[in-house]
Amino acid sequence: MEKSDFFKPALEWAKRRGLSKIKANFTDYESPVHFTRRDEEQSFVPDITGYRLGVKHYVEIATKEEDVPKKVSKWKLMAKLAGMKGGRLFLLAPKGHKAFAERIVKRYNVNAKVVYLQ
């Protein structure tokens, strides 16, 4: 399954979690803001963003991919942005991807909460 296959359950999770003003890097949704680090040319787009109680949260769909350094860089950036505004980064891990996400979070000290996505 591709990452795009997990967007609908992830968006449902975000709505159940009470997020409002949801933006998603998915069809029929307004796209979140693109971020670029000063020392990198690559821009990062959060999978999903939303507000709860006036605080912005970031949601990423955590799937196994070959380019781990790029994924770590993106997650660290999203965690930093969320933390600066009192929010959190949630990593939604589909079946078969949770252990991978937890290893990355632990190994690279990413400030994120890993949640199983059914």
C-alpha cells in the first residue's frame, strides 16, 4: 500500500481527535504551508495540520521508506515547529510500520507521539 492510501483514515483520526481547520497534502483539502530549512533546498510539506484549542498540531503518516535521513529531517522540523507553538507532532503508523516509526523516534530523538493507525 502507498502512503496516499492511508490519508482517509488519518484524516478521520484527526477529526475524531478534535482537530479543526484541517489542511492536508491530499485531494479536496487546502494544502499546508511548505517549509524549507536554510541549509537545504528540499521543501517539506506536512501531511496534515490542524488546530485544537487554538494550538497547531502536525500529523505525519509514518511509513517505511528508503530515504530515512530525509524522513528524520522532516519529522524533526515538524516536531520543532509544533513545539514552538505548544503543539505536538503525531506520527500515525499503519499496521506493519509502527515498530519502524518507534525505532526512528528513539534513535534520532524526535519529539513525537507514535499512534497506531487502523
